[in-house]
Amino acid sequence: MKAIFPTLVPVGLALAAAAATLPAQAQQVVRIGHVGPVSGPQAHYGRDNENGARMAVDELNAQGVTIAGKKLRFELVAEDDAADPKQGTAAAQKLCDAKVNGVVGHLNSGTTLPASKIYNGCGLPMISPSATNPQLTALGYKSVYRLLANDNALGAGLAEHAFKVLKLKKVAVIDDRTAYGQGVAEVFKNTARKLGMEVVSEQYTNDRAVDFTAILTAIKSKKPDGIFFGGMDPQAGPMLRQMQQLGLTKAYLFGGDGICTEKLADLASGARTLSNVVCAIGGLAIDKLPGGLEWRKRYDAKFPKQFQVYSPYTYDATMVLVDAMKRANSTDPKVYAAKIAQTDYQGVTAKVQFEPNGELKNPAMSLYTYKDGKRINAN
């Protein structure tokens, strides 16, 4: 009978073979959804927002974040809503179906409001970096948060500046009929009247218009000291050119964060009326924040000449979601969502803490003007 002897295998090879038969300890993928307009006239906003979220994802991956003993790999799932509410709700449903772990967005109030209902229905936490309509946090959704001051602060702050600092007596109001534009214009108008300013004209346009000659001509006859525009910079740029053409060269043009971009100077195409702009953003100027200038250098190195307004907020929103995951020791939205309400995170834009309704606690507001074609802080 032939003797059977065990085959001897070097220990190293044996361990390697054993490891090959076991499933590798793969990284857990955590997907963060982002939605904004990356097509259409507002694409520069959307790209800037997406850049901020992507920058956060890249830095988180470089950090090697571990939760519940698993090393995480973060991915950004970016969708385009073209600033259109219908496309925005479709994008929201797509992210729900994809079972992403959380959402940063949307850019516009008009897309964020209907999308928030969808996210609430599928249990996805959402932090908006830029939608400022106050209604967003009045809907009662427990996992909806806002990372900057809302229109109540922006519209009222601009009206107070017009009255108390610039000593204006007569103002006109234009809005683009979107949830954002109409909302912030309404707050400005009501505050202006309470302060004692006369609202001499109320005009309306839309977020695709480029010819404002008729409404500006009607406003000119009322001789206002200032015009408030509730809308975005693709409209504000042509409006400034047409104000110059019509001789409205002494009237201020006020606006919220929608017009307060670095691109506005390009869109105004050299119009001298650019120097009459006074606009507001819900947050401190990045050069006034601890680490803000260093963050901007990193952004500019990664995305040259693309900075607009909100990328620091999408960056912070992404970090706040992951901070909540860390504290919950889970990436499951059903588990970590409750931790967002308890956030105490030092971000680039603010010390992030939330009110019970999802609003940012103690939001700051910054005023800007334009000099020599550059946006400058006026606070």
C-alpha cells in the first residue's frame, strides 16, 4: 500500500492562497448626491457648487475616513437640474432610487422646495447650500437643513442699508417670479415700506429674459433712488447695461446673493452702472473667515477661474453630512440623520449649528459692491 504524505507548502504561500479564497475587505462606498444647474444660463453657479462638493469628497478620501471599523471611499453623484423645478424633482427621484447616502443641494429655491418633499419621502437628509426662500424650513421636514441666511435676512438687510446708510427715499422693485426672486423682493419691499421708503414701481420679468427696456423705462419715469432686483446674474448683467443706455446711471441696483457673483462684471460687459450695485450674501466674506483664504487658494488651484459664490457652502454641507455619520458611527441615513440636528462643526463658512427647524443658528450677512470690475466686501 502506497504511503500518503501531506504536501508541504511554504507558510507564506499558504497564507496568500488562503487570503485569495476569502473576500477582500473592500472599502465601503459612500455616495453623496449633488444637484445644481450645470447647463443653461445659470451653469456657472452649478459648476461652482459641484466643485465645492467634489473638493470635499476628494479631501475626505485623502483623510482615509473610517466608520464602524470600515474604511470609506466617498463618491459624488452629480445631477443637473438646469434650474428647472421639473428637472429638479426628476433628479431628486433619481438620487432616491440610487440610494445615495445624503444630498447637498439644490442651488435654487424653485428646485429645492419641490425636491425636498421627495427627499423627505425617501428618507434622505438634505442640506441646501444656497436656497434662501424661508418656506424651505417651514415645510416641517425633519431632515432638511439650510447652511446660510434666508431671504428674510437678506431682503431686510438690504432695505435697512438703503435707508439707514445710503439715505434713499424712493425705490422700485423688480422680481423674476421664481420662488427665490419673488421671495427676496417681497421682503425688501415690505421692509422698505416699514422703514418709510416709498416703493414707486413694482415690475416683473422671468428668469430667461434679457430685454428689460420696457420695465426700466416705466421705472425711470418714477425717478427712484434705487432699484431692487430679485433674480440671478444672467438677468442682472443685461439689466445694468440697459440702465446705462436709458440714463439710469445714478440709481443703485440692489440684489441678493443671486446677483452677487464674480461673473456679474463679465455679464455687465463694462457698464458703468456696475459700480452702483449693492448686493448681499448670507455669510461672512471668505477672506474674513479663519482659514478662508487658504481654502480659496486650494479651490483656485483645483478649479481655476470658476469660483462664484456658494462652493464654500457645498464644501461645508458635504463635511457636515460626514461629520454626522462619524458621530452616529453609521453611514445609514436612517441612523445618522438625527445627528445632523446636533451638529457643532467649525466649517469654512461658519460655526455650523442648527435651529430646531433646520435653519443655521446666528447666520451672518455680507454686503458687496463692485469696483474696477471686481466684487469687493462693503461691510
